[in-house]
Amino acid sequence: MDVDGQSLLVLIVVGLIAGWLANKVVGGFGLGLIGSIAVGIIGAVIGTWLLGVMQISVGVGLVALIIKATIGAIVLLLAVAVVRRV
């Protein structure tokens, strides 16, 4: 897979926005900049997979990618919170 500079920048920005939004929704996670980006990028993978399995479409484009990444990041943070409590 070939990733150019522009795609990498979009991935980082979407990851940052989604990670920050998920952190605000779930709360209790002081992730910092790098942590928010990582959670957002991993959340993008989870959200795209999860919504695909559920056959839910949120559209196309940058806003849809942010929505998918945020949903996935929320799922990820909730899973981490459950594992921390056990």
C-alpha cells in the first residue's frame, strides 16, 4: 500500500479529531496528542469494519470518515475501560 504525504496528513488529522471526540464522549482518558491520534486511527479501522458488518452507511467523504473513526474510537475506549475494571 502506497501512502503519499497528503493521505498521511489526512489520516493523522482524522485520527486526532476522532480520538479527541471519543475521549470527550467516554471521558476519563488523558491520552494526549499522540494517544488521541493512535486511538482515532485504530478507531477508524474498527468503525469501518463494524459499520460494514452491520451494513450501516454514513456516506462518503471526510465527514463520514470522521464519524466512522469516532464510533470506532468510542468502542475502543469503552472496551479498554471494561478491561481496566476487570
